[in-house]
Amino acid sequence: MDLASRLRQLYTGAVADILDELGLRDQCLPAAIRPLEPSMKAAGPVFTVRGRAMPPGERPDPRLRQMDMLDAVFPGSVIVIDPGDETRAAHWGELMSNTARQKGATGCVINGGLRDSAQILELGFPVFRVFHSPLTAAVRWEITDFGAPLRIGGVDITPGDYVLGDIDGVLVLPGAVVEKVVATAEEVCRKETIVRGELQKGGSIRELFAKYRVF
């Protein structure tokens, strides 16, 4: 099983605890970034996108740049978008979701707006967003670059990093430690399964904690 598939089987609480143990205590994106549907989950290497509010004056059609970005998406990636100073428009929609999935992306995390929500829910493509808006980005927002480092909510995001998002939030796992974090979290989850079973049989949480060191 590849690393992204293993990460997808975990949950953010377990992974966050391991990041804390490694001294990486600021790896959670802003709490306002929520899944479109509670069961949605995104896990994989990041594909970063940065944009800005469209400057005044005549500009090239920004949708062409969006197509350039989607052409560069790689299989298994999770698209992470920082829309910069544009805070009203939808920076992602249904046709982008369809195209991203066609390219092999496994989800999208936007520190901004979303539209076509009903269609995306029907599609089942995992999307995390801050707000909803019917306003098109075509006359309001443009992509400035992609595949470059980002900073969202004080969290640095660099190509080679991984993200894990679920109902509790979105974590960024630095590429240098992702394999260690996943392996350690897998062991924690294994122990939690044992403890859960023992608790259901009437076991003592204090005794189980002393034995397995999970709580």
C-alpha cells in the first residue's frame, strides 16, 4: 500500500498527536477550513496553488491560467489553494473538480470560497473550504503560481509535503517526516483498537493506559 493510501486510513487526531511529539505543533490549517460533507477525507502529497484578487485593467482570461494549473496536477495529489487577498468569489467549482479528478487528484483544500456545491456532492470529490459563494472567480481572481511554497494560517506548505483532512480539520505533514509520522500513527491506532475493545469488555482505562500509553 502506498504512503497516501496508508495516510488515508488514519485520522487527524492520531496524526496530530504524533506531530506534537516530534515538536511540530503548528501543522493544522485554520479551523474555518471545513469539509463540504462530514465524511469527506483527503490525503496525499500537496499540489500548491496561489492567487490574488484580479488587478484593475484589461487582463488575460484567468480561466486559461486555471486550465494551465489543472494540466499540471499529478495523480494522487491534493490541491491546496491560497486565494490571497480575494475573499468573496468561489475559487473552486464543479468543472474544476471533475477535471482534477480526471487528472488523478484525490481532493482539494481551499482557504477560500466554493460554488456548485450540490454538483460536487453528487460527484463525491473531497473538497474542504471556508465559505460558499455563487460569484465567479473569472472576473475577480487569478492564479499567480502553482507548485511553489505557500503559507496558510501560519503553516508552511511546500511541494513534497502531505496533507490529511477529515471532519476534525486539515493537517500538513512535512515531507521529511511523513513516513515516520504515518508508521507511528498506524501503531497508535493499532493500540487504540485494542484499548477500545478492552474498554467495551469493562477494562480499566487507567490500567490500559499504563500498558498501552494511549488515551
